Amino acid sequence: MREFELQSLKSLRSVPLVCIKIISSSGKASNLTVSLRDTVKAVKDKALGGEFSKESPCYKLILARSSSELIDQKTLEEENVQDDGKCRISYQDV
């Protein structure tokens, strides 16, 4: 129930929130509610969670509709990520 309430939020203290679907290279999908002002790196950290967030530089986030790689330092708003957007997260060799 709490997850449903989070997804229905549209803003928190005037910060727009969106729900995006993150799809891993293995095909596992998960929904994340994030702020449009979050950086791509912050979203990767949330998607990877816990101890794996330290490995976020080894992963890239790709916007599914345009197949473009998102830049870690930019915000989701700058990258034009929209509500119900889909992103793929995949490991990249550095």
C-alpha cells in the first residue's frame, strides 16, 4: 500500500516526482519514484541499492525510447526523462 501511495505523488515540496521503470540486463524490472532534480548517478545508486551502489560508475543508464546513454552529472530533467519512462541499466567494462 505504501508503494502505491508513493507512486501517486506528483511533487514533494515543489520538487516534481516521476516513476520510472529500471530494466536490468537480465530482464528484471523495478519501479523507482525519483525526483526530476536527482542526478543520473543518484538514480543508479538507488537502482543498485545498498552495497552495490559503490559500483555505480561501472554501470550505465540508457533511456529506452531514444537508446541514449544518460550522463551521471546531469539531472533527469536535463536528460528529458519523463513520468513512466523506461531506462535500462547495464554493466560496462571500464
